[in-house]
Amino acid sequence: MKQAPEENQLVRAEGPWEHRWIHAGGTRFHVVEAGEGPLVLLLHGFPQFWWTWRHQLEALPAAGYRAVAVDLRGYGASDKPPRGYDLPTLAGDAAGLIRAMGETGAIVVGHGWGGWTGWTMAAREAKFVRRLVVVSAPHPLRLRTAMLTDPRQLRASGHAFGFQLPLWPEHRLTRKNAARVGRLLDTWSGPAWPSEELNPVYQDVFQIPASAHCALEYHRWFARSQLRPDGRRYARQMRREVEAPTLQLHGALDTCMLPRTAQGSGQFVAAPYRWRLIEGTGHFPHEERPDVFNAELTSWLADPEPDR
């Protein structure tokens, strides 16, 4: 589904960056680019869009990188096809974008669903991942185990179970100017974030036609595939060890993906691995404390031999 011009304007925030459209695998993606140097591909989570990386779109170019933030399939101004909201397809989308930008590989930084896309790329599209940074995203197999064994994570993920119903979740998320999107941001974040001015940005973009449905299809695939052949095949593939140096950043106050769930994801990484807990932040540390987040990110990227 293509976006109307007036809908595109909602996502074309001005700043020290450029807006572009890139075709990959038959899908048109809206990307925002700044800087020159090694490519850093920024993949957002739910319920957001490229703008969640606005602070990194300034910090990374200043540190000598080419930063590219993308609206994932179904979000923002990117196309909204009727299918393809499974993690293997999303990983293929990201690999295709890297190729379409004339690169053979990239540093992949992902938050939430973008983080799970990054984990999946590192297992299935490994040659495209030079380094991996996952934010608020436990390894998919760690999350799967926690959902079966940890009542606290099960309760924290209650929203995802509600998303399995047809039609009603879309209505609930978008009614009253997508007020529930704002409540999710409030609930999952730490103190003093987001501001009153921030929530309406995400709420407005989430009301672009078909956005809510596409965003929920991510959750539906992950839950419903667990007992299907495609889900079992995905789980087997995700047992492959990650060969790219990996940085895992997590908010200490995250009530959506608990830190205890994310800890231990390093067991799936054969390369140098670093875990950092960012104090005073919830599910969105890259927005809640961008100064601390950016310092962790850029110092790790500058380290030629990141520690284990």
C-alpha cells in the first residue's frame, strides 16, 4: 500500500538529514540519512518510526558514520504490503536495503522489533552484519524461554496476547487519536519521559491508514508461529551463534522487556560481546537518555577490539 502525499508529510520531519525512498525486494522503504563513513543501519521498534533515532542521526555523523534510519515495512511512509511481517522477511528487507545503498555490510542497530530483526540478520544474513547493537531486545530464544518460564515476563508481555485478536486491537490502538499509543510509551518508559509534545508525534503517525494493522501483524506472527513449521524452523536457525561483535543495551527500568529476560543473550554470541544496563531508563534508552546512550554506542564502535 502506497502512502498519500499528505500522509508522507507526517513523517518528513526536518533536520540535519535527508529523506529518501529505496526499493528493496519489491518494497519501497522510506529512509532518513545523514553523514558519511561506515554505514550504520538504524531499525526502530513498536509503536514508533524512524524519528525515534533523531538523536543518533546527529551523534553518529559527528562521530564519522553514515547513519540511515528506516521506516520498517508497514510503518511510517514505507509500503504496507499485505504480508511479510515475519522476522526472516524483515531480516531480508534490511539486507536488501544494505545492498540497495551500495554497501556489502553495515553496523546494524535495532530497538525492539528492530533489535529482533538484527538478531535474525546475524543468524540468517550474517555476511551483511559487521557489528550488531541490540536495544531493549533479548535474543528471540531468550524471550521464548522467558515467556514459558518467567511469570513476570509473561505479565509484562500481556499486551502481545491481546494483539492476537482480529480487528479489535487495531481499533483500540487508533481510537481517540491513538491515545493508547501514548499510554504505551508512558507505561514502558522511565520517569520524566516522554514529554507532552512527544506523544502526539507517534500517535499521529500511527494513525496513517493500515499502520496499526501492519504493526500488529509482527506480534501475531511471532506468537502464532511458535507451533507452526515456520516458527520451529526459525527457532532452529536462531540457534546459530552470532559471529559479529555485539553490544546489548537495555534500560534498567524496562517494564516491557525485563532486564532479567535480556541478560544471558550473550550465550548466543561467539564474537566479543558487551552488556550495558542504562540506569534511570525504561524501554527507550536511546530517547530517554540519548547522551548516555550515544556515548556507549560511539565508544564501542570506536573500539577496534570490543571486549567480551
